[in-house]
Amino acid sequence: MGARLIFHGQSTFLVETDGGKTIYIDPWLEKNPVCPPELKTPRKADLICLTHGHFDHTGDVIPVFEANPCPVAGHMDLIRTINAEYDLGAHATPMGKDGTVDFGGVQLTLTHAFHGGAYGPELKYTGEPCGLILTFEDGKRLYHAGDTAVFGDMRLIAELYAPDLCCLPIGDRATMGARQAALACELLGAKRVVPIHHSSLPHLTGTPEAFTEEVRKRGLDTEIIVLKPGESVTL
């Protein structure tokens, strides 16, 4: 059937795989203004994946971890910073870009991203931001771009990983907006795209409607899947 992604708003997903694994991507639950109340309580997870250190991507990493200690994976500097504040023990999984780790049949690979990164109220150093590729038990691949601008080497992501589903930020100001995200679709050869990082905070002005229009202007046949928080999509 394929992995199921449950959208929690902003950039947060809970992924349920065919192999029975539960994975959080960028968990921001309690203070996420668009996360449905029934999804704010952390679920037992087998893996937590982080793209970068900003609050709306790491706000609930510790509550999720405490619900069931499991690997916490992301850029090496981000994981070391979190681990210095809260002892993750053997579950700390620092990685580098283009590095891959197998988590019992699900592989995580970090990719490049253009953004910033700082963790916690003291804005501690977290290294470079990342996107991520999750390769599931059935071989299908998800590309979650994290927060990023469009960049030409998205072509390399297409060549190396040929993702079956892409999650791309479209909110503008903090990330690429509709026009740039449409170009990202072209560079990635994207088959299916879920727009993320929009409709959550006042300064994020990009909309799924504008994104859809820009994609169509480029003559792309990309399927755009607009999810409301609480809705899901299956790979």
C-alpha cells in the first residue's frame, strides 16, 4: 500500500510505514497553531528526523523522544547541540549531508538545503540546514526539503533519488515562495508534491493556490496534493 504521511501543519509529519514503523519529521506539536488538538500528544515513535534547528521544526523533539526513546537523526552539529542539553544516549544519530543510515529497513539520507539554523531560546549553533530522503521498505522515496531556497542541485536529488513524493516549502519570506517552488518542481522532475511551510504563521504569505498557478505556468503535470492539518497522503 505504501507509507502514509499524516500532516500536522507547517512542516511536521507523522509517517506510518508498511513495515510498521512510526516516524516523526520535524515535530512541532504543542505550540503549533494549526496542529489539530488530537495530534498534539506525542505518539510512540521509532525514529525522529530533523531538517534543522529552528523552533518550528524541533519544538517537540524531546517530548516525542520521552514518549518512547528512539533514534534522533539529523545534521551532526544539530544532534550534538541537542544531546548536550538532553542526553539522548545511544539514540543520538549525527549525520552528514549525502550520508545514509539504515533504521531497520528504512533508510534516511540528508541532502543540501539553503536556510539558517539555531536551536532553543539561546539560539545555539546547529550547523547547516538539510533536506532529507526517506527510502521505505517498498523502495519508494520521500523528499522532505525542510526549509530552503530553490537551488540548481535539486537536479542531483532527482538523479540520485528520483523521489516518488516531494514536500516543498512555499510560504515565502523564510523559504522559497510559489514561483521558486514551481521551479523546484521542474528541477526535481517532481511527480507528486505536498506544499508545506504555509498557512501557519502571519509572515508566511505564499499559498497553495499561487503555487499551483505557477506550476501550471511552467506546463508541468506535477500532481499537487494540498493537505489540511490532520489529513494524510499515501506513497
